[in-house]
Amino acid sequence: MKKEILLLLLVVFANVLYSQNNANTPYSLFGLGVENKTATGGLSGLGNTGIAQTNPFEINLFNPASLGNILQKSFLYEFGLNGVVSHLKTNNTSSTSNNANFSHVVIAFPIAKNWGMSTGLLPYTKTGYNIDIENPIEGSTDTYLTRITGIGGLNKFYIATGYKPLKNLSFGLDLSFLFGSIEEESQIYSESFVSISDQNYYSGVKLKTGFQYKLPKIKTVETIIGGTFELPSSLSGKQTRSSYKTTSGGAYIAIEDEVENDLENFELPVSYGFGITSIIDKKFSTSIDYRKLLWNDTSQDKNNESYVDQSIYAFGLEYKPTKNKYTYASNIKYRFGLNYNTGFLKISNKQIDSYFVSFGLGLPMKKYSNDNFNISYSYGKEGTLENNLIQESFHKITLNLNFVGSWFNKKKID
């Protein structure tokens, strides 16, 4: 019964995840929104490192090669949620907002010995903004107001597999399907009121490969290295536009009614990453990751906005107090992480970078179980106050429930 209830919960969470679009960040106005920094298991508490992580009891979204380490007769399933409190400020104003969302639903299981597979649904980008722009009226000292609001984002459904052909070497492949819509409405307040509503739909696929290799052990130190490579991809887009005007006399005039247009494709860049994880005396582990995204090659500059190459640096540290696996306290994991992202947007000649610091706990569901309740807290900042831009500071709580089942065991008949 427990398994059927959990499956039902996963389906419900998937439906909620598909329909969610809570976000509040002005930089999601550009491109397809801001990337969701989703991490499974305890990786959110480790600064979103994971390229060289090989834990057989947790699903790793950062490197599909880790699926080669899934144990036979095991079944992993996980769902997560997060809550964010954001504080936005400019040189003149400030505001605070909060939202909570389900972050992912994923499963993983073995196909054969040293061969695993995973699939799941999670948000890929999120969009949420409400911006007022005051425009001058040509030939007059008067102005008119344009209010632009946006909501939505893209979702990601993926199928990944990993295989370990040699004892210390594994390879992986991740095929992702991206889809979703962004709804943008422009309201112009002048002598008459004009509303333009655009529903922008995007879809496409992207492919990622990865490897992990465990180096020879040196005394009590185990070291794993990993790498990923992601091919460029192009997302096709379609737009449905509706617009109307309300005159000063109150008359309603339809301008366009669900007019369909093709949008220019949005290009996702080539990216690659490297990571190294060291486990010391089975008590400490450190992880260092580096990712590079080559946005310059996509040539998607627009007006005051340009796309630039992006680098992401991440560090994670995990500590488990003792080697005694028979007490609950000795199986609690303490985590710390740092993450710095140079960003891929340059606006008003300023690159929009971000950083966060994270703290986390890995709490076993019960004394002898591999099921874990992972909780992490992150604090970070994005953007700048220079050149009349916006800076966002945020507090984020992430909760991941990770279950390890044994669904492939055959029942014995006496």
C-alpha cells in the first residue's frame, strides 16, 4: 500500500509541477526566463555540485554517468519542494515577495547489473515580472505608462541512462524534452487603453553526455572525477496574440483576436563541465565543479541586451560524524556549499552575475533506512544596483524526500 500511495503522490506532484509558474524576478523578462537551479538529493546543500557524485542511493541530475552505480533490485524515487523569499531593490525603491513550488519528481532504477535508468519532470526556466515603463510623448512634455507583466516558463522531461563497463568507469546519456509557454501582456495607458497579450510557446530537445572515473585509492582517500558535455539545441516557438483597445469614451475595439505567428528560434549553447569529489576516511567529502556555457556562439543580441559566455563555479563539503552505522545520529550528514555564476546576460554594459551560500542536513527517515529527508537553506544575491539596474537578494529553503525501494525482489512461496 505504501508504494501505491507514493506513486499517486508522484503523479499529483507532477501535475502541480506542470502547471506552476510562481516567480518574481525582473531578469526573467529576457530570453526564456531564468534557469531553475534544481538539485536532487543533498546536492542543493552542497552548492549544486554533482558532476563527480556517485551516491547509489540518490538520483543525480548533473551527470547521467552516475546511473551506472545504481544497485540491483533497488528503485529510487524522489520529489522536492522549495520556498523563496526575495527582496528586490533599485536605487530608489524596494519590494519583498515570496513563493513556494514543487521543484521536481524523478525516479531511477536498474536495467541490468551496472546499468541504470532515470526519468523525471522538473521546471527548466521560470518567468515572473511586473514592470512599469514611463515613455515620453513625442512633441510634448507629457508621458504615458506601459505596464509589462509576464508569467510562465519551460518544463523539462528527461530520460537518462548510465552504464559502467569497467569497475571504476561509467558513461551516461541524458535526452531532455523542453516545452512550455510564457504569457506576456503589455498594457498601454494613454488617451486610450491598449492591451496586447502574447502567448509564446516553445519546444525542443537537448542532449547531454557524461563520464565518471574513480581514481586508485590513496590511503583513506577516494577520488572521483567526472565530466559532462551538452550539445547545442534550437527551441522552436509559436505565438498567439490577442489585442484590444478601449477608447476614452469606453468603447471596446478588438485589434487582433488569437492571431498565430512563428517566433524566431531560441538557441541554447554548447556547454561542458568538470568535477572532482574526494571522500576522506568515509567521514568528509569535498566536491568542486566547473561549468562553461558558450552563449557568445548563439549570436542572439537584442537592443540593450546581449548574451555572453557563462561560467559557474561550485564547491561542496559534507561531514558525517562517525563510522558507526548503528545509531541514528551517526548517519546524519552536515553539508555546506558555495556557488558563483557569472551569468549569461549583459544589460547596460553590466554582466548579471549571482552567488549563493548553502547549508544542509541529510536526515535518515529511520534508523536503518537509506530513505532520506534532505533539507537545505541558501542565501544569495543576483544583479547589481549600478547603471540603474535591479539587485535581488533571496532566502531559499529546499526540501527533498528521497526513497529507496526494493521493488524487484521476488516473493518467496513456502
